[in-house]
Amino acid sequence: MRAIGTSVLNLVGGLDKVFIIPPFQRNYDWSYDQCEELFHDIEKAYRTGTTHYLGNIVYYMGKNSGASFNELILVDGQQRITTILLLLCAIRDYYTKKDLKIDSRYLINDTDIEKFRIKLKQTLYDNDAFSAVIERRNLQEVDQQSNVIKNYKRFLKLLKESDVDPQNIYDTIQKLEVVDVNLEISDDLGKVQTVFEKINSTGKKLQPSDLIRNYLLLASTSVEQEQLYNNYWTKLEQQLGNDNISKFAKYYLITKIYEDVINDNIYKSFKDYFDTNNSPHVEILNDMLKYSEYYSWIVNNTCPYEKVNIIIEILNLLKTDDLYPLYLILFEKLYKINKEELYRIMNLLSDFMLRYRIVSPSGGGGALRTFIYGLIEKIEGEVIALNYDSILYELSNSPTPASRFPLDEEFKNQLKNSVYTAYARALLYKMELIEQHNIPVKLSKITIEHLMPQTRTKWWIENMGGDEETDRIYNTYLNCIGNLAPISGSYNSKNSNKPWDEKLENLKNVQFVITSSVASFKSWKEEDIKKRNEEISERACKEITGPLKRDREYESREASSDFEEGIYSLSDIVTPMSGTTLENLIYDGKEYSVTKWSDLLPLVCEILYDIDSSILNAAIINNSIHKATSKKCYNEKDPILSNVSSYLVNPIKLKNANIYVEGCLSSDRTRFYVKQILDLYGLADRFQIFVRE
């Protein structure tokens, strides 16, 4: 690497030089505030006669560099160089008293070769707008929402408002200092990626999607990068929008590793997994593109199969993001071959989540996520069949009470007590759908009406028997299911607080039968609310699918929704530890440093081999510790321990024996197999781990 101090225009200027913004870089996104701050810094530098440091410009020489032109591939600094060139264009076009030769010095090369003509080659998204500004074309013909166009116009406005002469602004720009950093590693794209990850630029913090894009688009030539970008990444952006790619990448990754990923760790987990599996980037991009269509349908409620789309709307109202990885798997495996079975399973999941959300058996989402990600692993490993009956069985036999499928009794009791209005909206809409089969109003247009209004008027206080009785009745019944009814936007909300007789005239004309049926109630007092409360809750229990009778015991230790840092026995495979950091293994009072979950299994096996090698060797011969799949061993189950490395996805060799252990496992599956091996020795309770968040 070579780094020298220089001015930004010395770096940009000169003949036979082209800066390339590679496709993995984000689009130009400097804001008005950033442009204004830079402009005022330049004004201040002029007035004080001082210099202004603009930051590092990091690049490497492209393979197209030669005798005619030098191609500089930007790794960091593209946002600042773009902004400086836009300011130069604004000075050129505003200050017409004198030809400053800005075009020939800093903007355009004297060549007929199109790709080398403009000194800064933008990303595909910004290229049209940027070249229009550089070449003084009609800007009305390009996207007016482009940040390139907006910031160019902002600089024209700032020049007009400034009390500093444009000539002096121009002269001061020539004094802006940068550090010219040539990485000199054009043949080592891995190092380029490492530098990209570690850079602390003066612009916006890099999002996981920025880092993942860079990682996946790294290629040996710019032509290959362009192909990956145009054939895959641009389609991902079109499908999802750039702001949603980070979330999508997280849920997509969970479908592979079957464990939670914390938001701050999305990129690292993504890179670690695919590096471990040596997955070709074109295959990852192709797979992501396939899943992205399903993800777009799910998050935007746009599934072409209307029956499924209605269920998606209900699930999204219930805030079921934790289940998105499961939905992706279901869509990928069933949408093209059996839409009806997909509908049945998605409908079942909406019933499960209705009961789960309303009863709320867990204070948080940790237990549910652990259960759902384990379910994905069973589907992917073909441990269970992918059909309605198998999914219902698994939902009915969750490993912990905190992830259980609520029974009729607890579901009914909570409905009669109090229901969050968003969940009530989903429930009553679905009940109406089941009973009437067709609802001409979209779920998004439906609201929930409190039959006994939330605001107490004089009439309602008298109707309920005075202040004291009203307080008691309101505290008991205001948000119970019997006091709630769906209405559409056409219902006049001003009628909500009116006396019952007047309110009833409107309610009986509402198009939802579950609402209009209240016309049978000539009054709305405590006994009326109790009657409807019982009726609706009974119907809900019959219409919203409940669990089968359990035939598995709950696991010994219930998963908590909030992980607590500390020491855990390796006999505990229930407490959710996805996204946590492993720090130590403890055996018989001795501590072993182990910072990666993938290192835990080989370390435990090395200790056990020294204790009694025959037990470990017998486990290999009998293949007693194995996966549920048969992808590597043909007629046998894929082993976790083997003397043959090719039987494992990511073999890790023990230091003290000719034994390989599987290194491509989630933290939960690592703990599961470690416990199985320790049980062979009867030592599970004597091994502990220290885990922190």
C-alpha cells in the first residue's frame, strides 16, 4: 500500500486517468446537509486562509490500466469525489465570466473511447444523471429525484447566495487535502474486501447490504463484476428495494443456519457461513434472487395466489417477522408444485399465531424463534414430512411451554378478558372469512369498533348504572372480544359515542355479519356484553385451529425469552443461545479458551479422546452420532464424527487423533451433538460453557 498527501484536484486531474465506481459500491447518497456543510467549510477555508482535510481516497489499479489510460477502482471516497465534481460543474455553469477550463482539467478526457471519456464512471443507477450534468445536457430528460441532480442544483443555489466570489471558491477547492491511498493489491480481491470492511469513511455507516453486495460481487475482472451486478444484484434491488436487502439477507441466512442472527452481526454471519461452505458467489446470488421474489410477496402482501395472500395479510398484522424464514422455506418448496398445501399450512400458521399472540405464553420472542428455527431444520433435514399434518403435530408438541400452541381454555379466557385491538382485528376478520367465505373489504381498510365506547359520555354512564358501576364494567369488559366488532371505513366514526339506539341503527347496516348481528341486542349493558363475549369466544375456539393432544413431554428446562450471560452446563440444550458469544469451556475446574461455536465440538472430542479413545472410536464405527440426512454417506445417515473427511461438509481434524468432526453446524446443533457425545461418556453434567451476549 502507498499513501501520500495531496490535493483532491491533483488526484482527480491530469490526463489519461479514469476513476471507476465498481458495482458493489452504494449509489450516490450525499444529503443536502452534507453538501451544505462541505460548501461552508470551503468558504471558511477561503476566509481564514487555512486548508481543509477531505479524507482518504482509497483505490487500486484496474486490470484495464495500460499505456493509454490508468483505471483507478475506488474502494472508498467515491461519494466525496462525486460531490466535488458536481460542485465544479456548478461553478463552471454559474461562473461564466471566465473559462476556468474545468472540463478539460477535471471532468472530461480528450479521447474518443467512450468508457474513458468522463473521468469518473458512476454506478449504473447514477450514470445517466451524472453524465448529463458533466456534458451539460438537458437535465429535464433525466430523473429529477436523483441525488446527483438535486445536489448539483443545491450547489448552484449556494453559489448564488454566497458572499464569496465563485473564482475564490474554485481556487480554494484546489487546496482541499486528501490522502491518496493506492492499495497496490489488484490481484488479491480478498484483501480489497478486507480493506472495504474496515474503512471508517466520513460518509454514512455501511449497512449489512453494502458489505454483502461487495462480498458477493468481488470478481477477478470488472466485466465479471458487471455481469454479477446486472444479472443478479440489480434484480434483487428492483425486487426488494435497497433498504430491505439487509433484512432479507438475515432471514435468508436463517434458512441455512437455523439460528437467530443479531442485526449487528448479519454481514459477519453471512460471510462466515458461505466462506465455510465455499459456496460460489454466482450460486448464492441466484439462490437469493429466487427467494427474494417470495420475500417481496410476503412483506408487501402481493402473493399472486389470492387465498395465500389473504393469510399473509393476517400474519403480517400479527407481526410474525420471526416466522419469515419458515415462510420462505414453505414458498420455495411448495408454491410451484402444491399451492393448496401451501395455503393449508400458512392458514394453520395464522391460527397458531392468532392463539399465540392473544394468549402470549412467552414475554418475548426468544422461545418462539428457537422453536421455529428448529422446525425449519427438521424440514430441511427431511426429519419430518412437509405437509399439514406434520406441521400441526410439531406445533402441538413444542419443546417448551413458552413456545406452546395455546389450548382452547386459555385462548377463550384471554379473549373474554382483554384483546389487543390489532389482534382482535385479525381474529374477527378471519372468523368472518370462515363463516361468510367472501369479504369485499381488504383487511387494511377494516378497523375495530368498541361497542361500549372508549370515551364515556353522560348517556353511557347512566346506561351502566352510574360512575362506580361504569368504572367496574369498563375495567372488566372494555377490550374483551364481546365488546369489539369489525367495521369498514364507510362507517361514520362520529357515531361511536352515541346512545345505543342510535349507534345500533348504523351497526346493523355494517356489511360484516359478525358486527351486524348485534342488532339482536336491544340494549348494551353488562349482561349483553357477557352474552356476546361467551358467544364470540366459543366460536373462536371452534373456528381457529387448536393443538392436537400432546404426546411429548416438555423439555427439562424452559427456554427464557431473555438470554442471561453466565455459565451453563452442556447438558442444557434448551436455553436459546443463538447470536451469543462463546468464551470458555470448563471441565473439572480447568478453563479452555474457545471463542467460536464451531470450535466447541472438536475441543470436547479432543478432551474425551484423551479420557477414553475407545468410546469415541466405537461411536465412529457405529455412526451413533449422526444427522437426519443421508447426503454424504449414501445409504447411511451423515455422520458428525468420521475417519473420512469427505463424509463431512466442513471437516475439522482433531489435534490428537485421525478423526474429523463436522464444523458446519449452528450453535444449537453444536450443543445438541456435543451433549449426545458426552452422554456416551456419562459426563454431560461435568462440562460447562461460559456464554455472553
